[in-house]
Amino acid sequence: MRINNNISALNANRNLGKVNQRLSKTMEKLSSGLRISRASDDSAGLAISEKLRGNIKGAQASGRAAQDAISVAQVGEAALEEATSLLTRAKELKVQHTATSDTTAQTAIEAEMGQIASEVKNVIENTKFNGKNVFDTATDLTYIDDIESGSKGTLDSVDLLTVQTAGNVGSASLDTDFSNGRSELNKILVGYTYTDASADGTAIAANEIDFTTDVAATGAQMLGVDDAQTDTFAAVATKLDGGADASGTALNAASDLTIDIDAALGEVVTARSTFGSYQSRLESVVRSSNAMAENYQAAESRVRDADMASEMVSFTKDSIIQQAAQSMLTQANQLPQSIIGLLQ
């Protein structure tokens, strides 16, 4: 028997230290709910978990970006719904104007048609989302098409504002077809005027044609009741664009300066359908992003979260071992006391 070194006590103390360390980690897992709290717990698992967390945030951001783009499409579609109602009313008024010979009624219809044109222009020009016009060529709808890289997907803007001029104000460079490149909706939004240079209206100088007044079409243009005569540009030093000579180029007021309401209505409906198709696609992006975020979250949970039932089993076992180790350490510390009996 030895008293300088109590090997039994040292052994019991070592085992008690080990079980205390395990209990400390188990309690940390139970209190935090995490299996991996630091890299030393599972370095590979921590790396995988952190990457999955990044993917979760990316998928959530993708869903939010698509929702924002959906909001733009919804705002644009709602505005075009009102434009559709206005143009439908314009078509109704045009039929009424044709059906009546009452000049007072026709004047009232022309006035309402002018107001309709102005309101269509107002709807298109002032429908904005986050300060940007939703019908501008720069207002593309964007979303995230690759969550891993964060690359951007783009849906082309529904451009109803770009002014497609058929000629240059104050110059002789004018197309022979004055509706060339200009949609019927553009005609309503931009408006344009021309001025007879002479009393009989037979000569119009190039600088008397204005295609960029940027005012709504008149009621007369909407109804197609402008003077139907064929006017002619005056001869100028430079040949008119497309003209065979400098004698002038014909402009038919009835066909070139009036508006086809059915065509304008068709353009608005086409734009509405484009917004609708965009919204359907973006809703799919949202659903996909949400599903990916959910699956990434489940994978991250399996890697990083603690199994509470398993940890409780370990905690219960180690608690019993701890109590036993403490008891054995007490017993081991009392063993040298028996030597005193031999010395008496």
C-alpha cells in the first residue's frame, strides 16, 4: 500500500473530468439546439452548413426579387386595363359620331374623344413603380435565374413610350409614308399637327410639319374626321426623303394623321397579355425559389441541428456516470486512511 500516489483517485478524477467535458458539450447542444456550434465540433459539416445557409439566403432573395417584378407587371397591367376601357369607349363614340348628323352631338363626341386621348396619354406616361415608368424601355423586369452565382435574368420592358418619329421637325428629311414606324398608340400619345402654307391648303413647307409636339391626339384625329384632301409639301432645295424630285411629296390627311382605334386597342391588349405572361413566369420563379429555400433549409438542419432525443439519452447516461465517478473519487480518497490502522 502506498500513500505518495493514490492511483485509484487519479483514475477516478480523470474519468470524472472526461464525463464533465461530455456533459458540458451535451448541455451546450441541448441549450442551443445545434449539433455544430464551432468548427471543432465538425469542421466538414460546418463548411457544408455555411454554404447551405448562403444558398438559403440566395433563394429567399430570389423570391423577393421575383415578387418585386410581379408587382411591376401588376401595376402595368392594371393601368392598361383602364386604357382598354378608355379605348373601348372611344370605339363606341366613334360609331355614335358616324351614326348621328346632329352637329351639336358630334361636337360633344369630339370633345369627349379628345379627353379620352389625353387620359390614355396620362395613364401611359404617369404609371410608375418605385419612381420609374413601367412602360419605359429602360424598365426591364429582372429576377435571379441562378441562385448559386446570383446571375440576373431579364424580361424585356413593355415599351409604350418610345417616340418613333417619321420625320425631322423643321427640315426636308421626311418619309413619304408618315405613319412609318409609328404605332397607333404612339399617335395618340405623341400627337402631331400640320399647317397649310397657303389658303387653299395645297402647299405645306417641311418646317410646318410637327410630329413631336408631345400632346395627346385631338378628338378629330381619334374619329378620323380630319380634312381628307391630299396636301403637298412645297418644293425645297433638298429633295424630300423618298421623293423622285423636288416638286413635293403627298400627305393624305385622312390616312396618315388619323388614328385607327381598333389597332391602338390591339396594341394595348397585346401589352396586357405580355404583362400577364411575365407574371405567370415570375410566379413560377417565386414558387421555385421558395421550394429551393425550403429544401436547402432542410438539408442545413440535418447537417447542423442537434437531435434532441439522442442528446438527452447521452445527457442522462453521462449524468449517471458523473455521479458514479464522484462517488468513486470520494472512496478512492478515503483508501489511504486505512494505512493509519497499520501504524497503530
